[in-house]
Amino acid sequence: MRIAVLLLLAEQPMHGYQLMEAIAERSGGRWRPSPGAIYPTLNLLEDEGVLTLTASAGRKLATLTEDGRALVERESAGWPDPFAAGSEEQGVDLRAELGQLHEAVRSVARGGTEPQRVRAAEILAEARRSVYRLLAGDEPAA
């Protein structure tokens, strides 16, 4: 999310909704971020000093700061293309796997017993922690 937002804002200032639409358009509709993903990212980038948020017509307009522009110029050549199809570039379609997991969880939520729902929540929490451990390099070798 961070890279996509920075690259788009390097082109022009945008509101959160404009960012969501631009990401969906550039990814060919494969990636449609929600407000729950865009706005925390904008707030984090503002806290880091790489963008400013200013009120404009009842919305918050995000604009890169000088530090933000310098960051994009300095590092963007090494960034992966955030708008490319994940399955084509990385060989594994995580989005499809996540979709299947979502359907399984919906089935438990709709028709499972209370103990099954509790256990499903535990499994999901452990999966989330495991993925973060993987990113942190703390995942044990297989």
C-alpha cells in the first residue's frame, strides 16, 4: 500500500478516494483497497513526514513533502511494481488463497457452532502472527 500511495502522490496530490480509484484502475481491478487500508497508510506517512494532509472541500488532500519527494526519487527504482498482477510476477496467487480462506471462514461464521467460531478465530489469529513472523525473518526453516 505504502509504495502505491507514494508513487501516485509523486504524480499529483490526491484525496483518499482518488487514491483508491487510481490503484484499482492501475491494477486492472485486481486490487481495490478499502478506506480501512488507505487512510491509516496516509496517517502513517504523515507521521513519518513524507506527506501532508490538508482539508480541502471537506476531504483531506495528501501531498508529498520535500522529504517524501526525495524518498521517491532516491528509492523508487528498487521498489516492486505495486500495480502488477501478483500471480504473474510472483508465481503464487496469494489473493486467490485468501479468497478461499475467506469463504471457509464465512461458512464457519454462518453455520458453525460457537466452539467452532472460537476455534476459527484462534486459527486466524495464529495465521496472522505466523505471516508477520515470516516477514520479520523469525519463521523457522521448513
